[in-house]
Amino acid sequence: MTEKVKNRLEFLLDGGYRKTRADGGVNLTSALNEFNPAMRSAQLFKAALDAEEPVLYGEDLFGFNRFNRLLPVDDTLNAPYIFEMGNITVDYETVLETGIEGLKKLAQQKYEGADEEAKRFYDALFVTFDACARIVEKYRTAAQKAGCEKLYNALSAVPLHGARDYYEALVTVHFLQYALRLNNVNHVTIGRFDQYMYPYYLASVKNGASREELLELTELFFISLNFDTDLYTGMQQGDNGQSMVLGGCDEEGNPSFNELSEMCLTASEELKIIDPKINLRVNKNTPLSVYERGTRLTKQGLGFPQYSNDDVVIDALVDWGYDLKDARNYTVAACWEFIVPRCGADIPNIGVMNFPLVVDRAVRKHLASSANFDEFLAYVGREIADECDSIIEDCNKFRTPYSVFTSGFILHCIEKGRDVSQGGAEYNNFGVHGAGISNAADALAAIKKLIFEKKELSCAQLIAALDADFNGYGELRRKLLECPKMGNNDDYVDELGTFLIDKFALFLNKRPNNRGGIYRAGTGSAMEYVLSAAKVGATADGRRAGQAYGSSFSPSLDAVIQGPLSAVQSFTKADLKKVCNGGPFTIEIHDTVFRNSEGEKKTAALIKTFIDLGGHQIQINAVNRDRLIDAQKHPEKYPNLIVRVWGWSGYFRELDTCYQDHIIRRTEFTF
């Protein structure tokens, strides 16, 4: 890490720069009423960009830092059944090649023969592109006045025109992050950075740039992504969507990990900041050395890299109708949902299957009348089917607002003359999370054992205990907690988890949505391990009312797990291609494991085992419960303590208490 990088990092972590922002935030609803929906979207973006003033922090190589804390408001975007655009990876390749002016020329060529709807789209798109030209000129003038000569020279080319080298490409990507969020589109991912940036990296190498110079640029770029993260709205601070995918294969299926991939890992390892969140694509042929390299990053306590299994994901996407080349080019959304870049506008987190709630419904409606467990399990399957119907009915009411500027960076939108909200993208699928799978499977296992096999418990006794939240039923709860739990490589309960997954996939996958796409099932929970769980009373696994579920695809919080290997074995028994919307197996390993090379190698081997057994996605948190408890009591002592929350990493002190408590309660494994 160079002195320039160290100084920049200290400036970022100090946070004093945030005090210079203006409030902004004008309500433009009435002023926009005269415009059609496409132009309304464009004018809102224009107002946001025109209200920005250049902000440069010292010797700023990238600029485009937020001036206004709040964005202009259009109240019509808060109408019922609006689902905001997000969780996308835009077409970085084309804008790096042609610049915004190249996209504008393409739209101009299409204009003459277009239908009226397309012309309205193009007219609006021109307004957004012209607004970009004005803010770029503002920054170019400011850079010249501030003596930021390198940035001043770069802005004579990018982002309006194509990039010529690595630095100009970095400026372009940084601008897109800045501008797309000013368009009120959150969770714009970085995507396959090491792939689309590699030609520009090689151009700089050819022009004589050293590895040290390029690493410094990469680290300064990473730092630049963190300046405005407090303004990127999500469920929690840090949930901002800046995910980066490295490695994997190219469109022909050939391995594509390169020296830029390695450089990004090095930059993240040295900086130890939350953005960008690193994801590694791997497969059955990935050597152990790659996992060992990733584990060195995990060791830093960042909660990443997250690993995705190409052997599972690509086949799943193809089965769902994605072209093979697009499937091979997959990336991840803000957290971990699998999406395709450039041409996709999927909404991969539009709904939630609340598995413990569904099982509890079956308990209350059908358990007493079930002659045996198989009959009861059939009722559970029917409840899952009914819940899928309900989710689809509700989600098909949603509509996405026009997002004209964003559409300009999605392949096919300019070709078709259609906004993403109007089907301009190639893929328009919906993903549904699967929250609390392990809790639900554990509940079924307890019912099977205590009611149908041992006959130690009646349906009436169970429901009475659940209604009382186990108050006065301590012994009964103890028996429920002692029943088999997912995570111990026990087929008795693991097969019930597979049953839930198979039924979810059967009744949801490939059903049509209201945008010409389909539904996709997943094993994720995102924040629903707290929010959905809070709506559910006590459950038959021994969980108390409102208590959180395990995070995404992981053991329940009350489960006593034999060890990390047994957990991996439990959570790879199902055919995870069926639920490949995304949702990682999440595991916490005590940070003492990483204090020697043997522990690092064992962790890497564990990850490889999960992938080799057919796991779709895995993430590891290097944690220390004692430190977390102390950090909760004394946050001032741990300003930069980072944890994995669900599909993203954040600063522990910035999290709501419910999420801090969840992370503290998760099982810490050692070897």
C-alpha cells in the first residue's frame, strides 16, 4: 500500500468529509405532472444531476462525489404496488467502448423509424444523456481549478466517449455508480469487473504502466466507492449493492481468472473496507490454491469472498431459459442472487416463502386429523403450493417505475425503444427467497419423532405450548430442541429439508410473471431471517415467538451442530439447481482458526468440499463472539469492525441491535 493510498484511506475512515454535504431533496411531484411517464423519469434524474455541484477531495482521481444528501422526490413513485428498480448489473462493456455519446448516437439512429412509444423513450433518454454531459463539464472545470490534472484530462474523453486505458475505464465505472444512484436506482452492482476491465488493464500495461501503479489505481478506485455508501439506501447501512464478481469462465466456458482478478483480491485484502464486496466464481476443477487465496481475504474479517459454483448455477440458469452464453456470464445481485449482466432486468428478491409459517399453518389446520406423518407431510406440501399461489398473485400486482437513464445501459432497451419497466431487457424474471428452511425442517423432524413415532406428545399439547410461547412448557420445549436438527448430517431431518426445497421448486419455478418472465425459487432470506421471523409465533422446533431464523441457507440458531463438515454435508443433499435464485450456506468460524496456516488450509478445504458436493453458494464469517459482545457495549472502541450480515458486509457499530444480536448468536465453529 503506497503513501497516497494510506492517506486516502485515513481520509475515508475519518468521515469528516460528510459534513460538507447539502440537504437538497426538493419535491417535484406537481412540477412533473405535465410529462409522460418516460419524460417524468428523465426530468427527475435531470433535476438530481443539475442540483449537484462538483465535490473534489484533495488530489481526487475520480471525482463524482455526492453533493446533495437527499434526492428530488416524485411522490408517484410511492404509490401502491411499486417495486423500485435495483439489483442489476448494467452494460459496462458498451459504455466503456463507446461512451455515453456512442449510446446517444445509437438512439438517434433508431429514432426515425420508431413507433410513438419508442420516440417518447428516446426523447427522455436524450434529456438524461445531456444532463450527464453538463455534470461532466462541471467536474472537468472544477478539476482544472483544483489542480487535479489527471482527472481533468480524463474527463475530456470519458465518460462521454470511450475509455482508452485502465484509469479512464475506472473513471467511467465510478461515474456510472454515481449517476445511476442519482437516478434513484439502488443496488447497482460492479459485476464482472475483472472481465470487462481487463482489456483496458492490458492497454495500460502495454503503455508502460507497472503493476505497482495499477494496484495503486485499483486501491484508490476501491476507496472511491466507499465515500458515499452512507447515502446508498438499503435495509441497513452497508447494504448498498456494490458487489464485484471475479473469476469464473468466459462465454465459451474457458477459465477466465486473470492477473486483474488477483489484483482485486490483493487490493481488498490490504484496504480492509466494506466495498466492493468480493465474490469468487469457482467449480469442481478449481484448485485448492484458489480457495486458500480466498481464505486469506476471509481471514481479514471482511465476511467475503462469497463463493458461487459455476457447475450448479450455469445449468440452473439455462434450465430457466437463459442463453448459455448469458448464463456463463452470470454475476450476482446486491447480495447473492444470480443475475445476468448487460441484458437482464430481473427482480430477484420480489417475494419470500416463509417456511416456518407454512409448516405452522399445516400444524394448526391438519396435524390433528393426520393419521400418520406421511399424510401430514402431504398437507405441508399443499400449504407450500397455496403459499406459492399467494406469492405469485401478490407479486404480479407489482409494477416497476420508469427508469429511463438506467435503461440506456441495458442491452436491447435502446434497440427496442423500451424502458426496462416496459420489457426492454432480454430477461425479466422474478426471484422468491426461501426463509427459515432449517427451522421448518427441524420442526417437521420434531413432529415426526415426538408425535408420530414416540407418541410422547399430542397435537393439542403441542399447539397449547406454541400458543403459550412455551411458558409453562419448559420440559416439552427441551424435548423439541433435542430432536434432530439440520446441520449434523442426519438424513432423518435433512431429507425433510430436501422435501421443502423440492416442493417449493415444484410449485414456483417457471410460472409466468406479469413482465413476460418466470418465477425462480431460492434459498436466501436476506433481512427476512429477522423480519419474517418476527411475524411468526413459537414453532415446533423449539423456537420461541419472534425469534430469528438462521441466515439464508444455514442451521437454525438453536441447533447444536457437531462441526462444520457435518453442516456442509447436511446442506448439500438437496438438488440445489432447483433453488438457484441464490441464498448462501452461511457459516461462522472463530477467528482463532485463522491464526496459523493449518487453520487457513482447513477452511479452504471445507469450502472446496461444499462446492465439490454440489453446493451452490457459500460465505464465511471470521468472528469472535467476545469481541462482538464488547463492540455492542463499546462501539467507540471498534469503529472499523466488519461483519457479514446476510449477503453483504457492514460495520458492526452501524447495524440495528436485532442484526447485531443475530450475528452474536450464530454458531462459531473451530476445527
